[in-house]
Amino acid sequence: MRIVFRLILVLGILVLGTVALGNMAERWIIYPFDSTEVSPTSVGLPEVRAHRQSIGTSEVVIWSAKAAENKPTLFYLHGNAGNLASRSGRFKRFIDRGYGLVAMGYRGSSGSDGTPSEEALISDAIEVYDAIAENTALVIYGESLGTAVSIALADRIAPRKPAAIILEAPFTSIPDLAEFHYPGTGAMAEKISNTWHSLDRAETALDVRLLILHGTNDTLIPIEQGRQIFSAAPTSNKDFFAVKGAGHSDLWRSDTLPRLWRFIDQSALR
């Protein structure tokens, strides 16, 4: 999720008033998805079905697998790098444990068409969620950028809440990330259209069972932002796991996974 290292370009364009170019650069920075459509079978997931869901004028690619009896389903919202195939290793671990899977390829990712934006990703996530939410124990799993989508989704779907939410390396907002990496740019970053103010949304959205995973050595999204999201969550049933020595993308370790599996398994017991 290398957003901020190119964010200065967008801020400079906006300051100069080049709005059209600014919008293009903003998408290039925040949503550098891999648009390649890959079949689940070709990445070792024969149990996973790929299909397209029509949402408005766009078609969104969905990967799905059924849950074993008494196991929850993970609604997986990925980060802003790569595509669904890039997460095949994670998906295999879910399936091997009997969990169901629904993973949405954002617009512009994984063969999905359309143009990504904050509102488009939120609206698409709501449509997919509503199609799968009945008669299943559903756990929303947000990774990096996907944490912002997850929080916004949870904020919009009350009272149709999931059994639980897992956030991996959440951030408070895009302007806060800009300010962290380049002090003095946060106010300018408020001018872009995709600000993803997750901290504000967390105060009403995260009133469900919650687990946050964050690396203590995450140099991209500081762990302090994850802690702020955790503190803002109104639920009393929440846990924050600071993964010692981990960075942004190496959180799935031998000391993390047992805790993750235990949390997911208990979500099916609600």
C-alpha cells in the first residue's frame, strides 16, 4: 500500500489547480491494482468459484467457496497492491480450515471493470455483503486499504452487522498518512476526493466483535493509527494484537495465526 510516497505529486497538482490530472494521479496512487484476471484453479484453489456480479454499470469479480458445517465465512477485502490471485496463499489457509470465502475484486482489480473510488468501493462492498449476509456467520476481514472499506461498510449496514470484523494494519485517514510521512501535507491531502476517514467512521461502525492486527515495526501505517481505531471502537468485545517486530505485510506468522484462527472459530458460536 505505497500510497504516500507518491502522494506529494497529487498534492502538488491540486495546488496548481489541475483537477482532471489530479483525479487521474489520485487513482494511480491510491488504487494501483493489478487488473489481471486469474482463475482460482490456476493458483491452486480448485475449491474456489469465480463469478461476476453486476453492480450498476460495472461487473465485479467475486471468488467464493462454501464453508464447512459450523464454520464462518470470511468476506475478504484486500489491500491496494496486486489482485485476488496475490492472496491465494491466504485463501488456501482459510479453505483448509473449513472457512467459507467471499473475496471481492475491486473495480480495476482482478478483472473487475469500472473505475475505483472511495464511494464506488463502499457501494460495491455493500452490494456483495447483502447478497451473502443471510443465514451465515459472516466475518469481515479487511487488509490495509481493505480496512477502510471494511469500516465504511460496517458504518453503512447497521443493523445488518457481521459476526465479527478483523482489521489488519488499519489507518485513520489518507490525510493522516500524508501528514505522518510528509509533515505539513495533511491539510492539502484533505482536498483529494478519496480521504478514507476511518477514524471518524469507527466511532459508530465498530460496535461488533473486533480484532485488530498491527506490526510494531510497520513503517507504512504506524501502529499508533491502529491503536486509535481500536480506542475509537465502541464495542467492549475487542482485542488488539501488536505483532512484535512485524512490518506492514508480514503479519501472518506462527505467533499470530493461532490467535487469528481462535478468533474466527469463536465467531461461528455467536
